Amino acid sequence: MTSTGERPLRADAQRNRDQIVAAAGRAFTKCGLEATLEGIAKDAGVGIGTLYRHFPTRELLIEAAYRNELAAVCDASVELRAELPPDQALRVWMDRFIDYMTRKRGMADALRAVFASGANPYAQSFELLVGAVQPLLDAGAAAGQIRSDISASDLLVSISGVGGAAADDREQAGRLLDLLMDGLRYRA
């Protein structure tokens, strides 16, 4: 049993669920509300009945797809800290956060439908993101590579500003993130 009292999924059922969520993320990012559940099922390699068994409503599927994107960007923090020097790990994570923002923008119409159903897919998102970026900041400060007086929330707002300002120009976003990193290194 899981912590919520539910039985864990069989391996094949979990694989199907994961494939559905990944396909939904791609579809809702690309097509918004125009994405069809039949198309998502086909892309996932499952039947429509399997999709509905896992996600009885469209809104539950949209929310799962969004939360999957959020989990990926948060989980990247741990992986990057293990693989790269602290300042490089932070910079690569910043790129992944911009990519996450881009996908979330693509899902905007679909996410509005989730809000309309009474759910809040963003509940706890900010806290999870702070929890992902704070260890990157701490590691960089401990290594003397970045300033120690930067809060995770200030950094997230700054990266979000870059994402908003350069929404349609990924190269410009990269240059702005480099500029932001220079500011993080100043007085380190």
C-alpha cells in the first residue's frame, strides 16, 4: 500500500501511466486544449480505455502532465549537483527551468481548464521549486563560486523574468541567464 492507502500499480500499469503522462505533456504543450485524448492514447501506445482507467477526466490528465513537468525540473537539481561543479549545475538548472516555463506556457489553456474544474495544479509548485534551487545555491556558495546572500525565491523570480522577457528567443534567454550568473558570481 502507498501512503495514500492505494495499492501500488503493477509494473506494466505504471509504465502505461508514465507513457500517457509523457504523451499528454507533449500534446498539451503543442496543442493546448485542441489535443485529443485519442491522440494522446495513440502517442502513448495504449488504448483509450487504458487512458480513462488512469485518468477519468481530461482535467486530471492535464494536472498529471503539469506535475510531471514540475517533478522533472525539480529532480534535475539532485542529478546536476551530482554531475557538475556547483556553478555549472546551477546554470544548467536555470536552462531547464526556462524550458519548463516554455512548456508550461504551451499548456496555459489546458491548465486554465483545470482551474475551472476547481483544482489548483500550482499548489505547492513554488515551494517545490525553492526546494530544488536552494541546494544549488548553497553548494555554489559553499564552494565560493556564487554569492551567499541570494534567496531561492529571488533567483526564481529573476529566472522567471528572463523567461518572460525572452519568451520567443531561446538564444537571448541563454545570454540573459549568463548575465544573471555573472551577477551571482559578483562578490562571491
